[in-house]
Amino acid sequence: MYSKLKSVFFVVFVVVLGVDFFVVPIDAAKVAKQAVAQSSSTTANTTATEEKPPTIDWGQCPQLAPKESERVAKARVLESCLGQHPVPQNLTQQTIETHQKSMAKCALKKEKWFSKSGSYRYSKAESEIKAKKLIPEMEKQLLSDHKKCESEAKQEFPKREAIVEQIQLYQACMDFHITKVCGIKLSNN
């Protein structure tokens, strides 16, 4: 069902049940252009238009809301990865997608989401779900969804070269189920 997702996703760093990234579909080209505009701004009078992130209503799972320290840590990871993988100057769909994969891989490595063999640590995600201490029925449902999403992602993208795509599919699948089970709502500011 989720394997049909073809839109470009930009990863907003939010801790959601150990799935380190809450995937929100947005216009990646617009985001990348804003990043370039912000990074190339050299005068005090030049400011890039900043879009505010969506407001998240955590529904029945308020324990999923990230702490300020987690937000700061995610920002540091992003800054570090941007230092290693600057936003490309020539923005095309191809360069945006390549940059997105590089950033995702970098952040996942820094946060130790890969095993020594290079595969995604689904067991870590499962442990993080359990650590959130959700209502027992919700936890049981999300653990079941986790297994289904893991299976679908591995089946759709079995090759190690497609690990980022595998993880993105898993995350999109889990985001769908988490949103549904917890009643999470996103609203634009």
C-alpha cells in the first residue's frame, strides 16, 4: 500500500516512536531553494522567507512529543550533516533527491540506526516503541504495525543499495499507523 508513495519527502526531525524522522510530504525544491537563499545571504537586509513547521497535536500519545533537548540534538545532527553534505547549488529534482538521501544516511549513521552490516536496526525502533509506555492496546497495535511495515519495506526494497528507500517506506508506513492509532493531527501555521 505504501510502496506506491512516489512524492518527494523532506525529513522533519522529530522523535516519533524511535522512528527518528517524521516524514512530511512537502515541496523539496522550495525547501532546498530557501536553504540556499538563507545560506548565501550576506547582507543584514537580506532575509529569506521562513516557513514555520506544522503544529503537531499528539492526540492520545502526548508522550511522543519531543523534549527540547531532543530537538536541539536533532538540530545539531542536521547541522553536522549539512556541513558534510552542503545543499547543491544546481537545484534539480535529481540533485535534491541525491542530497536528501545523503542527509538521511548521514543522520541515521550519526544516531546509530544502522547495524554493523549496514542494515536498519528495526529492533531499535521496536525498543523505542516499548520505551514510550503507551496505553497497552496502542502499544500492541503499533508493535504489530511495526512488524508489517518492516516486512513491507524489506520486501519492496531488499537490496542494501536501496536502504534509504527501505527506511523511508518503513517510516511512511509507521507514520500512517502512528497518526491513525494515536489520533495525531498536523496543522499549518
